[in-house]
Amino acid sequence: MKQGRLGSPLVEVSPFVFDDRLYLLENNQRFWDLPDGKPGDNFHEDEVRIRDVASGELVSVPLTNHGFGTVLVWNNRVYIFAGNYGRGKPWRQMTSITMTSSSDLKNWTEPITVLEADPGEFIYNTAVCRANDQFVMLYETNDAQWPPFTFKYLTSSDMVEWDVVPDGIYGRDKYVGGPALYFEDGWYYTLYLQIVEGGFETRITRSQDLVNWQDAPEDRPFVTFDKSHQNIPLLDPNVRENNASDVELCYFKGQTILYFTGSDQTTAGDLQWAIYEGTPRALFEYFFEGVESKLVSDTTPPEHRGDWAPVLIAPTGQQRSGDSKAAADSDYPTPQQLELQERQLGAFIHFGPATYIYSDMMSVPEVEIFNPTQLDAEQWVKTAVSFGAKHVVLTAKHHNGFCLWPTITTDYSVKNVPWRDGQGDVVAEFVAACRKYGVKPGLYISSGDKYLGCTSTPDPMGERKLVGDIDTYFPVFFEQVRELLTNYGAIDYVWFDGAHDPFGWDVSHPETGLPLGTAYGDAIRALIRNLQPQAVVFGGTQPDVRWSGSEQGWASYPLWNVIRDGEQLQNWVGPQNTGWIPAEANIHPRSTWFWTPDSDHTLRDIPFMEEVYFQSIGRGANLLINMSPDTSGLVPPAEVEFLKKFGKHLEHTFGTPLVIKDFPQMEGDNYIELTIPKNDVRVIELVEDIKQGQRVARYSIDALVNQEWKTISEGQSIGRRRLERHDSLTTDRLRIHLVGNGTLPPVIKKIAVY
């Protein structure tokens, strides 16, 4: 059963299992990462790399200047074979195969050459398997004796010295490509690409001697393409899929996991995955069932077995899509999510034409209105630092469509304003200021655009309708995102507003009422993943971070980081999303997001902001606090002073703990006891080690008061940070009781008392 498109241009991907974890070997081509890159650009930087599927973490890069890599796990060791580009050769004219190995996926042996091509021959895809008492390799060749391409088979006892199998050739009389090789119950199975009417599909053949091959019937393709797929990564969004190639698979926890690529066999792939509820052997044998006795007619495919058919089929209902984290339905954060959650507190900056028209973000005033003659991005960032922000998000483009950078996509930008005589770039100055003061830069990019006439209606979630021509607008917005993520170095946070978003999962056609789907949104997510893989994405069709549901700075409680099926809508994500998706709240301390005249009196007070902090960060969420530069381009003095005062209040509250205990050991039935200097206890802080998931289902805190234990608070979720306040409590001993979620024991990272 097909499980979804992963939004990646990767083509040759090999899943494998090591130490009971699922990994991917990825062959990353450098030109995908380059603006306007063409096939072969910087190919000596191509990487063969390893990724942990559950966490999404890039584990290591065993080989560079190599391509067409494949993997074999044998005797608790991982072996990688790949074509070596060498030096001074054109792209993909490889004439040798390299092998390296590792016992921990981090430390790799010095690469050695294990195979040299015949004269005049180039090597392409390769595959290796273990069969009885030997290893078997096939490699794809352009040997002129046969039509391109052809497979040659070799055997070895040590994976270093390889012997050619006499007459071990497949594809003598037809085009074949993109091979994979497996051995099950005395049979060698080769998956291969076949040209068919309208495109390319993967088929399967088998042999017992590597010489004589039996193809599965033509009406039983192993994987075929889906012409309804468009928005292929790095291609024109109108191109339709006509390819299903480079299938590789492994057996993991009772399922056969398959990865393959769609696309159209040109610039890049469209990585997809599928599962079969059974072993590879059962899967392979199914394609040959009844072949000898011809139990199946020439025109009727075999009967379905459950959700499996000889052509991989999509599941009914909402198809999941996403990156490897989503594919694994992960209960753990990716490294990028973890880093964002560790930062906790960030700043928002709303600035643009709405600043000049009383905070009206949906009107489109004349471009000349924007003229912040005293703009100072460093003042913005220093203000953010003063209250403890670790990242800052700037509204590079809001709903009216005005771009704070000199984009080539629209005239409605800073290149046509009086400020800096049209030579300014607010985004560039902002990013430079962030780097100078050590905070992470983020960019808010509204998908809706009133100037270009493409948005969605402001109806409730699930009822929104498209406004404008989405097909004409999509390439424009796609290019705007590309500009922002290629022209300014590392951008650590990309923020998509759910409001007025024409690419939202719930947007429907205004006339037919049919849902438009997530293809455009998924393509945008794929672009970000490829240009800025370290970036965390708020919102969109595949969010790393979700909205808490509040623009007043609170998050619901209990707060769980993992979203299960059926919980999506109540957590402000589409039904295609499950897994670890933490929450972020935001707030504008002024009465409006954008500055308005005479509004200093609307700034909140410190007790209100403290309440916000405890109801967001204190519940395990992140928090973005807005700043609003005025028409001069400066955050007003009253706002600067207010935010600085709030920062000092936080420092006073949390700066001098009575006690901190890091990584305490569990005692007895998950009880932790703390002895503290006898004092007035105001705040108790609990922190889970969320790198290992969110495991606490509930907790209680007891205090020793007048020589008796008294329960002073109880709760459910802890997560990144749980803050409990107490108005009047004097004690010198606390006891915390933790109850796990029933699967894994709680892991507490820190307990502090203030």
C-alpha cells in the first residue's frame, strides 16, 4: 500500500535496519541544493549519507564524490557500495565501485576500490545481497554489446574480490535500469525499470542461477506511476508523474518497507514510500503465483489480498505525506524541533505597510507609503535580547503582499519605495542584526497575497474557499520562498500563517466545493527541506510546529507533543499530520500586531505577561512575543522599556534557584525527593528529557509542612517545561511522584525550585 509522497527530490534511497532501528541510505546530488542548479553542478560534492528515519537526524556522510550508493547489513556491520566519480572526469562517467563499512554508523573504514569497469564501460546503479554462502552484486552498465542499460552479476566470499558470473547478464534484449537485488528461499529477485506506454514502471524477475531469468507477467508491475501526481520537487508544477523507479526495500517490525521515486526521469525524483504487511519473500512470491499453471488470465491481475495488489495502491481516505519523521509517525522530536523547543522564548516583529495605515494588514496601500527613515534592525534585535528571546521572526511578507526584500516576483516591494532610494533590503539588515547579537533569524511568509489576488476566505478551519488563480500564483510564491531561503544564509525558522492561506489543507474550490489538496503546500515544504534542512517550519501542510490556538499567549493544558489520528483538528493541524508536533503560542503586548499611533497606553503590564509566560512556556509550549516598529522604523521607547522590564522580571524570578537537580535518578515507585534550604517556595520547575519522548502521564508534588506531607499540586503533562506557582508555601523538603504513560518509564532532565 502506498503511504504517501515525502516531498524530497531523492532518487536512489535504500532503507535498512541496524540495531533494531530503521535507517535510509540517501544519495544526495549537490545541484539540488544550488539556486538554478543543473544536473551535474558541483557533482564532486555529491554525498552518500545515512539518516535515522524515526528522528530525521542525519547520522553520518560515509562517502562524498560518489553516487548510486547501496547498502548491505551483515554480521552487525553496515557495508556501503557506491560508484566513484574520480577526478577529472565528466559527471556520472564512473568506472569503479568503492566499498566502506562501519559497526556504529559514525566511524567508517577507509574506502577501497572493489570493482573496475571493463574498457569503455561506465557503472551506474549497483545492488548487493547475501545468498547462502556468498555475496552477490549486480551493477548497471552501458556495455555497448547490449541495449542500454544492462545488469551484470558477480559473486564474492569477502565483498572485496569479485568474480563475474559467466553469462550472468540481464537485459540483453530490452531497456532495464534502477535495479535492486534480493535473495529469498533459493531465488534471486531483481527489481528493474521497464519502459511502458506513457512512462516507466518497476517490474520483477527471478532466477536460481543468475543466468536464466523468469519475468513476472506483464500485467503484474511491481510499482507503477500515478498520473494524478503533480508538483514534483524542483520541476515545473504542471509536470505529471510518469515514473516509478529505484525501488528498494527491507523488513522491519513485521512489515516490508519500500521506498521508490516518482517524477519524470529528468532533474530530480519525488520520493515516496509504501508498506507490505508481510515478509519480502511473501511479497516476491505473490508476483509469480500461478505463473506455471496460468491461473491468472492475460488480462486480469491477481486477486487482491487485503490492501495489497500487484501494483502498489494508495490507501483510501486521506493520504499521509511528509518527511521521514512523519513517515515514521515519530514519538520523538527531530534535532531541529528539539533545538527550537530548547530555546522556548522568541520575538515576533510585525512591520510593513500596515504600520502606516492603522494596523490594517488586509489593505493594499500605494507602495510609496513605506519610508522608515530611521530603520534600525539592530535596535529590534537588541530589544528582543533584552527580554530573553533566542530567535526572532520578521514578517518578510504579510497578507497584503508587500515584500520587505527586493524580490523579482512583484513590483510591490522595497525596490520601489522612497526608503534607501529603492536600494534597501529590510530582510538583509534584519538577518545581519540577528547574527551580530547571537539570535536565530526566522521569517514569516504569508502564503496569501492581496496584491496578487490569491488568498483564501476567512471562514473557520475546514470551510475555507479559494480566492483567485492558485495555479498562476503558486510559481510566484514558490520563487519568493526560494529567494528568501537562498539569499540570506541560514534561516532557522520559517513561519506560515494559517489565515488567508490558499495552499491550506482545508481550502476548497469556490464553485465545485471539492478540496484542492495539499500538493502545492507539500511542494513548498519540500523546497524548504532542500534549501534549509536545519529550518523548523511553523504551519503549512507539513508543520514541525503547530499553533497553540491563542494569540493571547496561552496554550491548553494538558499539552502533549505527539498528535495521534483523530486529534489533528483540535490541535490546529490537518488530518494528514501525526507524530511529534509541539505547540507555540504568540501574543502582541500592544493592542494590535502592527504599530498604531497613540497606542503606548495599550501595552500590557508585567503581571499579565507573567501570566502569559506561565500559561505557555510553563505548560511546555514555546512563546513568541511581538514587537511593533513604528513608521520611523524603530520600536517605540515605551515598548522597548516595557520589554526590557519584563526580561528583568524573568531574570529575577528564575535567576537564583533555591535548588537545581539535573538528571535525578528515580527512586522506588518513580518518587524523587528534594531537600532545599527552608524558604518560601514560589515556583517549582519540572523538565522532561523530551529527546527521549514525552513519557509522564501525570504527576503530583508533596511538601513537608509541619512535619507532615501535604499534596500541594497535581498535573498531567510535563514535556519541555512545567512551572507550578505557589503563593504561600514554606518548606525544606519536596517529593515528586511521577506516573509514566504505560510504555516507557519517565525520564526527568531537571527539577528546580525558586
